[in-house]
Amino acid sequence: MHDSSTQPVHHQMVEPTGFIRKHVFSLDHKVIGKQYYGLAFVAVLTGMLLSWLMRIHLAWPTVPIPLLDKLSPNGAPGGIITPEYYLSIMTMHATIMVFFVLTTAPFAAFGNFLLPIQVGAEDMAFPRFNMMSFWVTFVAFLVLVASFFVGDGPPLAGWTSYAPLSAVGAVAGPGQGTGQTLWAISIAIFCVGQLLGSLNFITTTLDLRTKGMSLARMPLSTWGWFITSVIGLLAFAVLLPACILLILDRTAGTSFFIPSGLVVNDQTLPHSGGSPLLWQHLFWFFGHPEVYIAILPGFGIISTILPAFARKTILGPRALLGSMISIGFLSYMVWGHHMFLSGMNPFSAILFSVPTLFITIPATISVLLWTGTIYGAKMRFTSASLFCIGFVSVFITGGLSGFFLAQPSIDTYLHATYFVVAHFHFVMAVAAMFGIFAGTYFWFPKMYGRMMNEALGKWHFWLTFVGVYCIFMPMHYLGLAGNVRRYASFTDNYLVPLIPVHKFISVAALITGAAQLLFFFNLFWSRFRGEKATDNPWEATTLEWSTTSPPPFDNFGGRHLVVYHGPEEYGVQGTAGDYVMQTSPEQIPPANAGKS
Amino acid sequence: MGRLFAVVLTIITIISAALVIMHVWWMPVDISTVGPRIDSQLDETMWATGILFIVSQLLLGYFVFTSGENKEKRAVKYFPGGATPLVLFAIALVGAEILVLSFVGSRVWAAVYMSPADPGSLQVDLAAEQFAFYFRYAGPDGQFGTIHPDKVQDGNGNYFGLDPENDVAARDDIIVGTLTIPVNRPVLLTMHSKDMIHSFYVPELRIQQDIVPGLTIPLHFTATQTGKYEIVCTQLCGLGHYSMRAFLEVVSQDQFDQWLKSQSGD
């Protein structure tokens, strides 16, 4: 461990006083982080409402949904969702959730607010790029939502938008006209925002660490955002050109993804020479790392929050960091496991299967280290720590079903069934959401200077934890019974007996979704009425707890912090209690030094 | 609070595992020669992951249970031996499991997707389109007519784009909407799509394969039980995706010969 001699740059800006520069077009990473959080909040509400519509339609297809025919007279005449509108809702649910919630909240929102503070910097390396990154993402969201209101309806090709369905245009049926074009434009814009953000995160982490903040002393949350930004830089740099090629196929008559001889609705298309599999390769080369973009910040957040409530160091921080890095590295070698049955050379299925299975090794190590951290802890049960523990449980469940899908010989049966839906919801969606919840309960006092209500938070945890198991566990059984996903209704004979299971899932989804209202209410109520937070309410060690709640404009009020310790000094005898803060110059007696 | 968590997690674990062990919802009957190997690979994986699931969830619950006990009176305890044994344990256990599953699983996969079809296979052509499957048999001459994409027209039933006027082999091709095959005889499906990516999935055959426009994709299998089964599309292909299906009828060789004769008599 060596002391980094990098000096923090002085804040070049003075604090703006006008409303616009302070709250709208702000250069302050803390405001931008909150803006990202707000965007994710609007997006998650939208995505959740869409999932309710899907679940209601699947369980009670003939029951009219109030108000829906007013919102979309074509998509839901009389309040009954048409098959094509069901697919549109599904496509928009997934796109909004994956891009505008699971990418923006854990990475862009928390990363923006906290990464500069945790390394002791006054702001991001490129504040103007940072502002641009948020507003570009905001525009991308508007463009996507606009597709709800265009003539032939929102896109319906799924969040994966496989060509040629996504590429040939309106001839392919409803939703494939303007709506699909807007989808491709929105995602292309989104990529630009994420590329700017990733560059910023990388540069800030490498260049703006304060004195004494060596790489080895960085909190694992910072490491999580840093690794994620490296993955994001490489992944979004591939999706961006892929989306541009898709837009060209749709609007300029090119044939990157459209083969010759296509006959759609009795029309022979003029395209020739393209490959539908090219889109899948480009998409999944981004798409698989994207899964880790969603979950690795959660790894970091959990690994930073859990020790603060367990009152002991995390078990094996180096091994955990090594696991996170190897997961990021392996994520680029496994995209083909989404394509075992796509018609690519079957030999490559084996080549993609083996590294996919290898990812289970670092994932297992991480789970064992978190579990081992809880062993013998003096656990303080708060909303944040409960969501950390819940994260470990749902990540185990979601990770294990990956064993099945990573093997082509089993994927041949389970591919494109609800088993896959269960797997990715547990391992990336629910787990990442638990990371977001844990982060929110933990850092809300720092962000707004007020505590969140613990009683509401605990009710939120119990209902959500039991709820997600009731929703997603039965989907494994549906998949094992051969229930195909992305079906607007189950008319096939062999699927009819499974409809009661769908009803159970729908009831669970409605209740669990309603339980999220507790969280939304808690956020708003605590923002204005919550108990005032002290600087370090959780007795935590990292740098954000060495400044006021909320931090001043330049984060540390003109001080230049010096870091003396790693982020793991819990369970030791310090002057403040059973922990030593990173900025505390005191010596830790070797006998007491935290073990790993 | 820790005790409550342990109890809730234990209940969730027991119910989840019990429903799998009792096969309340399970795979349909297997009617394919490769099915038993696929099923045993799945069973093997289910046992391995099932045990890991139960042990790790219960262990997590137990640690949470004890972490809240008498906590003010005692010091924190560290995991005996630290992280190293856990890391080595994970590498050894999961590594061994991966090696076994990959080794056995790759052979199963290869048997289905990488081995050549039996030369005596019944050859059937499949054309997929929004939102139907069509099947083509060679007819009495044993020859398939050539496919011309520009001649594909649903209106007059020319789903394959045949040219019977100039192509003698195409004249007796049999085109039907149901896949009828004899039991216990290898079948080689040659699959095309004229518009979108579709997928051929028969849960009872344990086989699934995307049908990609621009590619000709072979798939071979042997059905071992007579009966009527559903063929469903599993690749999102447009608004009617959920209704895109056909039937697979597995019949005796005699019935098949009769059926073929009656079809070519038309």
C-alpha cells in the first residue's frame, strides 16, 4: 500500500446562485446524481405500471382495464389489451427498466453523487461532460416515451429488437414504423450519454483521488462504479454503431441486418446481403456486459454498506475485488450464450458455454464472502442492512438458475421460456433493485440531510422480499413446464393448465408493486419531514461521512482531506467507537487491526 | 429482526424446493431419442444447484439468526481461517461441477446439434412465416422442387416459392400445415423463413431451433411415441407471435405410408 501523491484540483467554479444553473443545468456532480436518481424514479414508476398491465392482461385477459382505452384507443379498445399492444408494453417495460433504471440508478445516480466524494475530489473531472451526459440521457428517455404516442404505436420487437423484425419497417406490422425508429434513436442517444459518463468516472477515479487515497484504499463501492464504467465504455461503444446501422437499415435503405429474398406480407423487399445474426452478435456483445453494468455497482454498494451494519470488516476485500474484476473481464467472452439456438455454428455454443460457467466461480466467491461477513457480526438491522442481506439471497437464487441456461444441452429445452425470465429478473433486476434500495436507505441522509423512516423502510423490505419470491420463483416452474415467454395469451393446449400459476404471479405482482408505494411515500415524506441527519449517522468510515449532510458545494468546505486508512476499519478500537474513519490520523493498534 | 429473517428465508427455501422435488409443475412426457440424455443432464444440474440453493440459503439464514444474538455482550467474530479457504472451496467445488457438466453436456449437445443426420432420414422441408408453419414432403419422385423466393405468394398457397410450370420436381411436392412423421424413424427438417426469425419448439421433443431468414438450417430428431403434439414459435416475430403454432403428429409407419399416399393422390 503506497500513498498516492495525486493532488486534488481546485474547484474551478464558484457556486451558482440562479435557479437554472443551480438545479437544472448544474455542473455539480451531486445535483447531477440526484437528477439521474429522479429520472430513474420516473422511469421505474413507468416500468412498474407497464408490468402491472402485462400481469393483469395475462391473468384476466377479458377484464377491461379502466382508463387504458382513453390512453391508447388503438392499443386497448374498450380497455382490453390487443396482442400487439401487449408486446409493445413488454418491449417498453424492458427497455425502460434495463436502460433507464438498472443502468442509471445504481451506476449513474449513486456513482455521480458519491464517487467524487469517496475519492476525496471536489467534483468530476469533466463537469460539463457530466451535465451533458445527464441531459442527453434525459432526451433519450423523452424520445423513447414519445413512441407511445406515434401513429402506429410503440415498438414491439422486444428490448433486444432482433432484426429483421426491427429493421424492415412498417411492412412488418404495427409498432414497426415510427415507434421502432424512435426506439433505435433513443438507445443511440442513450449510448452517447453513458459513454460521456463512463469517461468521466474513469478519469475522476484515476486522476482526482486525494492525498493518501491509493487504489488499494478505495471503497469497494468506488471500485464497483469504476469497473462498471470501464465495461460501459467498451459496451456502449459497440451498441452505438449497431443502433446507427439499424437506423440506416430502417431509413436509408441499407441492408446490414436484412438478408436478400425477404417476403413480408406478400411484398418482396429490395434489401440484399445482410445478416440477422450480425445484429444479435453486436447487440449481445453489448447486452451481456450490460447485465454486469446493472449488477456490479450493486456488488460494490453491498460490500460497502454491509460492513457498516455488521460492525466488522468485509471478509476478503481483495478476493471480492478480484471477483468483481474477473466478472467484468469474463463478461466480454460470453455473449454467444444468448445465441446457442440462433443458427450460429453449434460448435461455438460449447466455446461460449465454458466461460459462462466460469463466471459462476467469482460469483460464488462473492456470495461466500458476503455470507462469511455476516457470520459472527454484531448486526444492526436497519432497512439498508436488510436489503443488503436480501440482495445476497436473491443473487444466490438468480445465480443458480444460470447453471441451467449456461449449458446448451439444457438451453435447448429452457431457452425462451419463463425460466429465463425468472433467471434474469432475480439475478439482475431484483438483485440490482435491492442494491438501489440499500443504497437509498443508506445514503439518503447524506444526499438530503434527513433520515428516512425506518418503520416504513422495514415494512417495505418484508413485503418486497417475500413478494419477489412469490412473483419470480413460480416462473421457474412455468419454464420447466415449457411455458414460452413473450406470449400475449396462452391458447395452446399445453399452456392452459398453467394459467392458475399466472394468476398467482399476477396477484403477487400487484401486491408487491403496491408495497413500493411505501418506499415512494417514504422518499418524499422524509425529504421534507424526516429527522435531521448527523454527519455520520451510521458510524461508517468512508469519506462521504467526513463531511456535512448534505455536503457543501465543493464537498469538503475547502478542506483537502488526507486518507490514512483503508475503508474496512470496523470492529477495531478507535477513538470514536468500534471503527476508524479513513480520514482519522490515529494509529490502529496492530492487535486490534481488522482481519480479513 | 434477524430471527424473523431466518424464519422467513427458511420457509421460502423449503416451499421453493418442495415444489421442485414433488414435480408439481414439470416437463411434459419425453418422446425423443435424445430426450433421456437431455433430461438426465437437467436432473443432474437440478440436484447440484438444488443442494447449493438449500445449503446456501439456510446458511445465510443461520448466520443472520446468530449475528443478532447477544450482540452487545460479545466482540465480533471472524470466519475461521479467513477468506482463503472459502475462495479455494468455491474454486474446487464449482470448478469440479463445471468440468463435469461441460464434459457430459457437450456430448449431449453434440449428439443433437453437431452430429450428421441419419442418411435414411425422412426429409421434410419447413417454411416459417408470420404466423404459420408449413411443411413440404418430396412426393412420389423423392425430389424437392427448387425454391424461388420471388415466387412466394400466400394468396395462391405457394408458401415455398415453387415453380411447377418449369420445374418437374416441384409438381408432386406435398405441402401441408401439419408435420406428420412416422414413429421411430429419423427425421431431417430443413428449415427456412421467408420473413422474420421464427423458432421451432416442441417441448416433448426437448428440441428448439431458431429459423433465420437467409439461412437454411437443418434439425434432426427421432420421435419414439405416437400422438399429437404442439409445435410453437419461440422467437418474437410480430403481433401474432403467441398464436403461431402447428401440430406434430407421430404415427405408425403404416399410417404414415397411407397418409402420404392419400396426400399425393390429390
